[in-house]
Amino acid sequence: MYYNNTKIKFKQVIIVEKSGNDPFDQFAVYGLSKYPKSSLLAGQPMKVHLDSFPSRDLAIKNYPEAV
């Protein structure tokens, strides 16, 4: 992923169970990092939605590095 022409490397990838009634969108995968120096928000935490899945198992299968 790029932000302001700077490649972002996620320090951590997490899976979060979402509240809601959509059975095809129950688990969200987020990448955690910090905004790059080129951003007005430089150094502040960044949380980026990467994908959503109907089950935790499917999310883990697609993002095995997630915790």
C-alpha cells in the first residue's frame, strides 16, 4: 500500500469481529502502522482496512500473519 507516494509496511495485521447483520462481512482485517514523514499526521498511528470475510478461518487463511 502507498500513502503520499510512500510505501507503507504494516507493523501488525489484525482481525476484528465486526458488529452488524451482514453475514458476508463479519470479520475485518486491518493493517497497523504509522503515518510517514510526508504526511500532516506524521508519526501518528495509522489503521487501514484491508479486507472483510464471512468467517475468522477465511480471514486467517488469506492473512496468516494476522494476530
